[in-house]
Amino acid sequence: MCIAILNTKQTTLKKQLLRNCWENNGDGAGILYINNDNKLEFFKEMNNFDTFYDKYIDVRKNYGKRNMVLHFRISTHGKVNTTNCHPFLVSDSIGFVHNGMIYDVPTSTEYSDTYMFNETVLKNFKEGFEHNETIMEMLEVFIGSGSKLVFLNDDDDYFIVNEKAGHWNMHCWFSNSSYKQVNDWVDFGGIKKKKIQSNTKTYNTPLSWSAWDMDGREYTSQVGSRFCECCDTVLRTDEEIDGGICEWCIEDSMYDQECDCCQGSNGKYRYKWETYVCDDCNKVLVD
């Protein structure tokens, strides 16, 4: 199903997080960003994570704190190659990535559903369509509830279609939780699924794996689902359940970021303020 990430200007993502994305979605990765001439550029890498990560850091260092969009692909339609690897440019002024499957587009053994969606739908829109609320609402209906789109234009504006189907964490938006841990994936006819081991059985569960427990039983609200209050991942240990937060988010909550109050360098995420605040500013706010 892939993972799409809106990496906002506030955050440089950890190497291990990006490696998780690469390992869980292994059919190529890409970056959409804005250069110093305010032009959109993209980078795609099919074979080597370190090459991808070096480019990611290079973009962060050379083009300042601007928004960027990342994508890690699992193939469902079309060949595994750079042509079908995200991101895609709609025009010189706007590009996008997609997570999910789009059915109402022409099918092709050569090209992915996202590629065909760009060629047959998006490229027919007038410049600036991303600012038209009606068009964006229509796109949400067209792609379906299981799909998400992230657009970035050359004004450094981002637009998320079906934002509610993903979640925010570390000032970034993630289309799913496959950035959190490396999973054992198997590929059935081009559609990768997670293999979950229990004491007696092996379950091949759908890509919405966060809604399944380690014995392959699906969580629903009727049977007492327990999800992380930050990212909606299923809580698996007694410690996570008691705290209402997964281990990954606990770690991230302590990860140093620039304080949003004083622009210092030692801010930590405070759930009370829903932003990164240093110890001194937090004391002032509390007092």
C-alpha cells in the first residue's frame, strides 16, 4: 500500500524511521522538494537506502527548512521502476504522492494506477486547482476512502486529500504507521501483506496491520480496542495499555526539537500544549 509522508519544515526525521519505511515498503522511494530557485524538484531511488538517506539530508541542509513530501512504494499495479516510483509532477508548479489504490482510471500492465491517475485526471485540471475546495473534495470522493494524496506546490504550500485517514506525529503527517517498525512482509501477486506469527498459526493480514493483534484477531470498538492516543496504533504491551501510548510515541515525545516558544534547541513535545516546548518555557507556562 506504500506510505506517504508530509515532512514539514519543523522536523528532520530520524534515520531509523526512514529505514523502517524503506524496509516495509521496498519498491522504491522518492522525495519532492523545492530548491533555492523556488522550483519543484524530485529524487527517486530504487536500490539503496543509504543513497536515499544521503539525498534526504542533502536536501534538508542545502534548501533550508522547507516542506517536503516523501514516499515509499509497495507495488500493486504496473512495473517496479522509476517511472512508477513517486513523486509525480502534475505540472512545473505542483507535484504529489499517493497512498492506496485508485480503481476508476484506465488499467495498464506497464504503468501504476497513480501514474494513470496523474495522466488522465490531474493533468487536465487548470493551474492552481489545489486551491479550489470543490475540486479537492471531488478528488477525495474519486480516490475513495482508502486512498490519500499529498500535494506540494512551488509556493511551499501543502494539501492533503483524505487527511483523516492518516495521522500527525512529530509535526509530520503519515498516511499509515509503517514507519514504526520493520515487518515481515510477503508478496501475493504484487500486493504485499504482513506475515504475523503466533504459537500455532501464521496469518497473512492486510496492510492495515495496525488493526490486528499478534494472534491475528481483528480489533473493533465492540470488543474493546485499545489504540495509541497519538497515532492510533494498536497497544500491545501492558505498559503501553496502562499509559495509553505506544513505545514509539513515548520515545518521540522525548526527542529534542526546537522550542516553539523561544526558538531554543532543547524543546520536547508536551502533550498539554501539543507542541515542542523547552523546560524553561514549560515552567513559565505552567506557573
